[in-house]
Amino acid sequence: MRNNNTPTREQQGPQRRLRSLTRLALALGSGLAVAVAVAVASQEPPPAPPTAQTVDVLAERFSFSPSEIKTTVGTTLQIRLESDDTSHGFRIIGTDVNIEIPKRGRGTTTVTFNAEKAGRYTFECSQLCGAGHSFMRGVIIVSDARPAGAR
Amino acid sequence: MDFQYRKPEFQDGVLDFRRFVLLVTHQFSDRIRFVSELELEHAFVEGQVDAGELELEQAYLDFLLSRAFNVRAGILLIPVGILNERHEPPVYYGVERSMVDTFLIPTTWFEVGAGIHGEVGRGLRYRVYAVSPLNAALFTVEEGLREGRQKGSETNAGRVAATGRLEYLGIRGLTTGVSFWTGKSGFEFRPTFDVPVHLIEADARYTRRGLELRAQFVEIKVSNAAQLNDALTQRVGVDPNIGERMRGALLEASHRFFSSRRLGEVGAFVRYDKANTQAAMPPGALPLGQFDRDAIVVGATYWPEPDIAVKVDYVFGRNRSTVVQAPNSFNIGLGWWF
């Protein structure tokens, strides 16, 4: 005996297609979601814009203060130089930075150093300022890690 | 360069071109440098006459190997105190150097030797040198160690002295340091006895917005001072009264109260300066009050340019003697550095 509620063969066709389409849509949606999740998870963070760091350096016979400057790769370092006595020079060895620091009371001069590569960059007075001239040296330490307190 | 007019109390004034300095340097490469300083004192030198002096105060090669480790050899400035390595007139107040920097630290103090120097961290500097010793036979009670400097001239190096300084410059405006000098200085009396001399020194200098504060303390121990006095008495017939300990200190406050880009700067200072070359005597010897000296110095400096200083000061000299009076003096100086 046939149940009259049982769908006929003609009635079962569209329902089956609907279920198939639903399964397909779910599968595609899941796949897409997984793909998006994987893509998002594996995506590199967008490159950070270059940061800026300003350091005030006082030059006097025969020292720079501070004589050690720490920064990180990608930082644009602005070094504001001022003299407490005569005019001095400021040269970063291995770069084209070489500038005169004006005498005391004649203002400051600023040099820009783009820290593109990790390493230690020695700076020194490039203008003979007395017998202790050789003591006037310092270092810029460029590291991959961000130093505490860097602006 | 240092040109002075000095007027001690009860005496005629003296005009003196005190120091004329020539600096000759050469850079062989980024890592090897030569530095020299030739100084003519009192403008005139004549053999066998106590007039001026021509001194080679520095002449060394510097091998700059790294920030932390460098080698230096030649005639070196002894790295003791604030003034000895940085002794040109525009960098200190007063026409004359302090008594601490004259009798206890005999500036300008230089000897032949070699050593290492460098800097680590954020401004921790060191210098350690092996140098020729002092000559204890020339110590005097009036001028302490001063006449004992061998000055790099055919020096006796039977025993090598050691000297060094550790200083911290990591805080902007502040320089603090400790120094030492130690060496056996009795080469004229060996093998009968020797005269080990030990000096320790501590100093601080703080500068901010024209205000400058300086403090310095020095203590010297002259071992076997009794034997030294006996030996010198036999040699010259007069007891030189060399103390077993010498001690001194100075405190100075100054302020650049006027500053103009066009006219220059003016500063005033006050200094308390004490030097006692007989702080402790050998057993049986008594100190003499005139060698326990101190002074209050007040004055001003005008810098028309940062490297030119016009100085004026008045020295209120004192001592502990009831017989010998310490004279006051009025001084004018003109110094420059280039």
C-alpha cells in the first residue's frame, strides 16, 4: 500500500537538487572561510611606516654626551648636535655624514641617519679640537629589536 | 696661550707670557694618529738659568682599535684630575691654576709611557698607563710632588709607575671620575731604601645652563718619608720636611650670567682651594703651619669667543702659620686656545 504523503519521483527531483546545492554552497563557504582564515593567519603584517627618533648630543672637549645611541632598523635618527665650547666636527665613519658643529652659543646642527641595517656605526669629531681630540668618539648601535624607551 | 699680570701683596706686579703652546698632529689613517703639544713657558729659555721652559708635553701615537680598547704610547698626560688632560685657560676659571692642581697634582703632569684607553656603555671611560716614575729626591715641602716630574727627559725607568682614571660621562652635563697614580720613586736611594708614592683622587664636574660646580679631592701617601728626609738632609744640609701624607680639596661654583651671540659671555666664580703638603708627618717630625694652605678665590671671566678668555681674580690666601703670612694677590689673565 502506498503512502499518499510519500513524494512522487517527480516531486523528489527538485528537493534533491536543492539539498545538493545547499551542500555545495556549504562546502564552498567552508572552504572559502578556511582559505580566508589561513590567508589571514599567514599574512605578514603590513610594513610599519619608518619611525623617527631624535637624540640631543652635546659636544665638548673631549667628549660627546651621550656617546652611545641605540636605535632600531627602519628608524630615521635625527641627531641634534650642540657644542659647549669650540666648533667640532661630527662624522659617522662609513657614511657620508660629516658636518661641523657650531661653537657654543651659535645654535645647533642636525644630521639625519637612516638606520637601514643592523650594526655598530662609530662617530667621531672630525675637526681637530685639541690634544684630546682622539677621545671624541661614540657609537650608534642599530639593532633589530626595539629598544626600551625609544620614541 | 696664557698671558698674565700677577700682583702679589707687598710686591711689584709681574707681566708674563706664561704659556705658548703649539699643537702638531697627524692622522696616518683612521686608526693611527699622532698628537703632540710643545709648550714654551715664560716666553724665554736660556741654558743654566731659571727662566722659561720648553716642554714637550705630549707626543704620542694612538692606535684606535675599537671603542672599548685602544693603545697609546709616547709622552702622555697623566690622567689624574679634572685639569691635567684639559688644561687650557678658556676651560677653567681663575688666572692661576688651583693649589690642588699645582702642588698635589703637578699640572701639567706628563711622562713617557704606554697604555690602553677606551669607553664602554653609555659613557664609562678608562685609561691605564705604565709610565716613568717621579723622582722623590726632588720633592719639596713648598711644591709637593711638582719638582719630582721627570718630564720624559732621559727618565729613570728602573721601576715603572702605574696610573689610571675611570670616569663616567653618561649623564648630560655631569662628569665624575676617580684617578690613581702609584710608583716607587726613590731610584736615587736604592738599594738603601725606596720611596713608594701613592696618589688617589676623586672629582666631579656638573654644568647646566651656565651654572658649573666642581669638586675635587686628592690624597697622597709618601712612604719612607723619614728616610727620605734623612737622606736629603745629609745631601743638602737642610731637612726638607717632606710630609708622609699630602691632602687637598677644592670646591668651585660659577655661573655664566651674561650671554650674547654678538658680545660673548661673562661668568663669575668663587673657589675654595686647600692644599696641605704636610697633612701627616713622619714620626718625630712636626708640620709647619705655612704649608697648610688654603685660599678663597673670587673672580670673573669674559669670553668674547668661546676659545678666548679674559680673566680677573682676587686670591685671599691663608695658612696656619703665625709667622709666615700667605699673601693675597690680584691677577689678570688672557688665554686662548685654537
